Amino acid sequence: MFSVLLPVYNGEKWLKEAIQSVMDQTFEEFECLILCNGCTDRSADIATQLTANDDRFIIHKLHQANKANALNFGVCFSKHQWLAPIDADDKWLPEKLQKQYDFISQNPQVDIIGTQLDYFGTLICAAPRNPCSHDEIYECYSRGKNPIPFPSAVYKKNVHLRGVGFFNTSHFVIEDYDFWQRCRQNGMIMVNLPEVLLHYRIHGNAANSRVSNQKKEEGGVMTESIQTDSIVTARQAIAKGITDAMYIDCDDVNKMPADWGLIGFLRKFDIQYPRGAGTPVNSTDDMKVNDED
């Protein structure tokens, strides 16, 4: 039923957890292609030892350190008609594939099925929720959002041959976002399940992960300073804010929890200065659109 694609580049620290979360799936009809792309650490050895007695797992060693290339390799060598990507530092909940299989059985017309996620690692907390309906997801993509967490999704393999193409190997960070946008442009049907079925790792030093925020408004412009214990903490705060800003959307600022800090600020900014429909996430053209409104 599912071909799980697990690309890994020097992920020996977390790989065991990711593989174990696939092994622990209550839905057992799957193969898992572990794609070691350019690894120079013990990732391949760890994968080999952990999966030695489970013939559902197949390990491929690729020389090129390129995640998009590894995913394309996995697509070509997969044997099932539904693909399920997972990152080497994340974890699935045990019932993930079962719940997605149940949904597919009742909704065979859907092409892509994501889920909700929570954070673990440096920051252990609930993540804001993604929209579930096809129309809401499309609307988010039209404004540069990314409402389907890639390692939560399963999707039909044939979308690659229905105009979408393969993963762009020139993208080293946003290969999933680029792929989802091309899926939208080609009319693929997308939904998210309401359940949290993915734990998404936030990296950094857990001992220094607290962030305090100070806000002030001068001349109609709001500024926000972030005080942290270390550069690592600051980077994680920014990364978490960017992740949330990309993955979710919230039109009611009054529903934002007070402790979201930087996340809330980014989302309030998004609401005050909305991105024009179809505007790329790194474009400045949206300011021209807003000036004309």
C-alpha cells in the first residue's frame, strides 16, 4: 500500500527514532526505502543493524548529498502506489498510516493527505493547526503558505506523471514547498487530517530554549526585541517562527496564545500586510499590490 521514503544525510543522532516510529506503525503493509545520500557518519550502519530482521526495509547508499535527488531515487524504485515521506529527525505516531489508509478507503479521489503536527526536541509543545479542507489549503498556498507538513503526508505516486514532475534537485531547503506548489498548479486534491500524527523536531540546546519578548510601538511602527541566553537559542526562536509562519495561518489575532511571542508577531504582520495571491514567499511585489488596495 505505502512506500515510505526516508532520506538521511548524517542523521545518526536521530535516525533510530525515525526508523522505530515506522516499525511501530499499526498498519503493516508498507515498504521503507532508507536513502542514505552522501552520508559520512554511521547512519547506514545504524539503519542496517536496526532493520536486519525486517525485510520491509531496504537501504540504498547514494553518493550525492542532495535530499531532492534521494527522494527522486526513492520514487523511481518504490513499488507501491502511495508514497509516505518522513525526515530522519522526525517521528510518526503509531496510528499514522492506518488513519491515512482509512481516509483513502473512503475518499479515493484525494491525491495528497497530510496531518497535524506537534513539536519535540528543543521545544516540546503543540504546534498551531493547519487547515483541513482542500479549498482552505489551496488558499494558503496562493498566499505563500505551506499548510501540508511534508513528513506528515502520503500522496499518490502518479502525481509525478500527471504534470507535476519530480523534486527539483536545485532546491536544498524548500524542495517540498516547491513540489506542493506544483501539485496545486496541476489541480491535485489536497486535505489534512485533524489528528496530530507527526512529531516534528526542533533542534538546538534544550537548556537555553526560553525566549523573553519585549514590544514597543513608536510612530505607528511596532518593534519586537528577542532576548535569549545564546545565539543557538536565538536561531531556534527564529527557525520556529519561520516554521510556524510557513505552515499555518490564523485570521483571528485574538486567538493567538500570549506565549507565542515571535510567532504571533509574524502572523499579525502577515494579517496586516497580506501577501498578494500567487506571490512567491520571497517576493517584495506584495507591497505594490497592497499600496494599490
